[in-house]
Amino acid sequence: MIEKSARTALEVADWRRSVFALYDEVRRTDDPATAHELWSTGRDDLMGTHPASPLSPDERERFNGLPIAPYDPAWRFELPIVAAEPGGFEFPTGTDGIVPFERIGKVEIPNAGSLDVWRLTTYGGGLFVPVRDALAGHPGGTYGGGRYLLDTIKGADLGSDIDAGTIVIDLNFAYNPSCAYDPAWACPLAQPGNVLSVPVPVGELYG
């Protein structure tokens, strides 16, 4: 019989494979609202049924869907990555050691503010864009530590245009990191340059 550690590793690998496949389908869906519905359904399925879900087995049995707001096209943008002050931070994890991030630029969100764009500088690379908004920590609002918009090394990738130098930032796809549901997870959260002073009432909510 397969050892527990090997089974866990296979379950996590399958979770990530499923996330990559889900976002691949999202990017290939022309209508953003339809893509969002597909994403919402897929995320519910993973959270409620997958053995690598951050929900405990008991929570999975009671699970009846994530609180995801209806799609609002006003929160979708294709934005250039513009220059920002050089910077970085290091995040200590229990399993992966110290994970370093480098600020490679920022995106300016109309009528909302700017968000730093980070690059994971260790093996695999990847873009990382978290966000914390004015609803964070409030009842019925958003997760207090912030949400993720992009985490491409783990599959959360809404698309980009290399020639134009733009990335898709759609706040309707903001989702809670695993540590929002299980404190055993260690998750890098929104840095000061990823805090918006306005409420962002779309995406995955909390509480």
C-alpha cells in the first residue's frame, strides 16, 4: 500500500494539475462571464471534493459552495506592467524554506490604485499578484490577509500579451489562499504595494 507521504504528494500534484487545466479552459473561453462561471464551478468542485482541498473532510461534507460574487465586467482589465521601484521580500514556509520574490513592476487599475507585480526568483519563476482591498477583514467582506489574482507557478494565470507587454487583471477571479481555510498552510500575503483603498466587491468573498 502506498505510504501516506507519497499519497499526499500525489494528491497535491493532482490538485495543481487540475488548477492548471481549469485556468487553461478559462483562457480559451472567449466570454469572460462564461469563463468566470466555469472557474466558479471548477473551484467549488476542487474545494468540495478533492483530497488536497484545504477544507477538512468534515468541512467538505458540509460544503455547499464558495461565496463568489456575480461577474462584473467593470473589474476586468488588460494592463501594461509599468516601472516600479526595485524591491523584494522573502517569505518563510514550513516546507519550501525561504521563498524570495522580486518586484518587476506594477499595474495601474483605473479608479482603484496600483498593484505590485512580483516574480518568484527561485526555480520555476512565475508571476504573483495578490490584492487586499477595503473590505478585507469586515463581516461579509474579503479575507483579512488579502486574496490572490495571479499565481502563475501554481496555475492561476488569466493570460498575457507578450508583444503588447500586458497582462489580464480580472478581479472577479480574486480567490482566497489556502491559509484562509486551514492555518496549517503558509501563504505569502498582500504586501504594502498590493493594498487598494477602495472596496473590491467581486471575486471570492469571506466570512
